[in-house]
Amino acid sequence: MSRPLARLFYKRVELCLYDFLFSGLIPPSEARIEVAHKVLDIASPDRDLICEVQGSFLPMERYTRGERCYLALHRGRPVSYIWGAAGPVGVDEIGMAVKPGPGETYLYDAFTLEGWRGRNLYPSVLHRALEDGREEGLLRMTIFVEARNAASRRGVSKAGFVQFQTLLCHRILFFRRPRLLPPIEGHPPAVFVPRP
């Protein structure tokens, strides 16, 4: 059986679960180009800036749910972003939703535009999200990265996040079997629920 055909029947996903507990210091993380950071929500007058790279439907849906977009701009144009949610968010790789606890925000859907990679933008956007979380009085921010995505794992670690748990998911045909390994000591476990 060919490899692409085999993936139709079976796929294994390993997610590395990272968190930042706000009892610690936020490490510095500067972009290697001049950027302005913005935190966008439904009340932001410039909330449509993200629509330049994501279209208009998805951001408005997320804003309506109370989510925020952490955006890096170079010369007024979006170059990197990540979304933050305090409510459940679907995780496509496992067919479930992560449910942040009280005082937590889950960061997801991070992206740095192709021509801007390698300039420390991802860690700088995460840094801005952490600053916002500290201002909000959050206890913890979480983010999940596929184990095979070494560049994202480096960026998350550089921003001060710690891998606290691993989730393994086996998909056979249309059936998924996730298995959440225990968290490291001192870190609450991630909570997953059926997708809304």
C-alpha cells in the first residue's frame, strides 16, 4: 500500500502542550525587524487589519466569541499573528476542543507570512500575548504544537513556554483515539471536550 493511501487509513499525531505560568518572568523577545504590536478584539477600531491575511469571515466569528488577535505589523502590514481564546476551541488534529480553565487563555492559529520568517516574529508576538495576559491578571496561557514542527517548538520555548504535557492521537479511518499523558509536576492538565 502506498504511503499517501496508508494515511487515509491510519495517522498518528503527537501534540506537545506548552504553558506559561504567570508566576514567572516573561523573557525578552524582540523581533529582528521593526514592528508594531497590536492586540485586536471586537471593539478595536482597527480590528480589520487581520482581514488582510485571513479574510473577513473567520476573524469576525472569532471576535464575536470574545477572542483576541495578537498581531505584528511591519510598515503597517500584518507579518505575524496568533489568536487567543478563553473559551473552547476545536483542535482539528484530534477532533476535539481544548477548554481553557478559569484565568487561562489558549493561544492558537499562529502564522508568520512566508517572506518574514526567521526574524523572531513568532516569539515576539507570543511575548506581546504574554504581556497582555499579565495585564489581564491571567494565571496561565497554553499553546499546542505538533511534535514534528521543530521551528514552532523553538519559538514557543524561546518565548518562555514550558512543555508540560503530551497528547497522542491515533486515527484509524474516521475514528480518533486520543491519549493524554500526565502533566509535569506543578502544572495543571489540559482539558479536552467534544467539539462544539
